[in-house]
Amino acid sequence: MQAAETSQQRIKDTKKRRGEVAESVFLAKAMSLGFGVAKPWGDSERYDFIVDAGEKLWRVQLKSAYVGSKEGGYTVHAFGNQSRVAYTAAEIDVVVGYVVPEEAWYVIPIGAFAGIKSMKLFPASRRMRSKHEKYREAWCWMCCGREGLGVVRRCAEGGGCRVK
């Protein structure tokens, strides 16, 4: 008989499990920036989290990417895994894309997905740049006007918010 399996070997690496891991990392990231975070009960809502930025509550859909293309791009979708029906502004406010191997975060307003269902992101490539790179670490646009958050205040740097 073979040696006993470790608990890590027994855990099945499924899409759902990877999503759950990404959710726990998101929770830690958002809270470390000073946002309040709530998780809806169950899986019935189209959003994964409610983020409290002080002046507004944001409905956040989290998407994680684990495997890139040969060009180094990672795809973030604006639709559910089951239905492939695109999210709308009536359902969510923001898609947060987490590129796991690069530990890169993209904070994307749902309006950026108007007319498209997915974005290709290139966080590590020097050759391929995504037109969506302006959303990388763009936590600031959710909290412009709120003091006390640990967010890089790009809107306070004189150039205005790069997302809006």
C-alpha cells in the first residue's frame, strides 16, 4: 500500500474550489485596503460581494484567471459560468479580475464591458499590452472622495481618476 495521501493531494482542484480560493484572497485584499466587505448568503445573486466604500455600496463580481495563453494573456469574462449570460449594470457594478499567477488585480466598472463579454489582460508581458491596463489596481475609483482608505489615491494626484 502506498504512503498515506496528504490533505493537499486529497483536495480536488476544481473550478469551484479555485473560485473559492480567489474569493478568500479578494476578501483579504479589499479589507486590507480599508473597504468594508459583505458576502451575500447563498449563490442566488449575480454578485459575489458587497463592498462598502463609504459613500456607496458596490456589487462586485469576482473573476479569477489561473492559466494564460501562449502570448501571456489572461481572459476575464463578464458572464456567469453556468449561463454565459452577460452581467448588466442592473445586476452588478464592478467586475474584479484576479490574475492569480501574477497576483494582479483589475477593478473594472461594468460599463467597460458594454458590447463585449470578455477582456484579455497581459499583466506580465512587456510586448503585449492590454487596452484595459488602466483598470489594474484601480481600486481608487470606487472610493474617490473618501478619506482613510489604504488605497493609492490616483484621483488625488492631480490628474483625475484614470478609470472614469
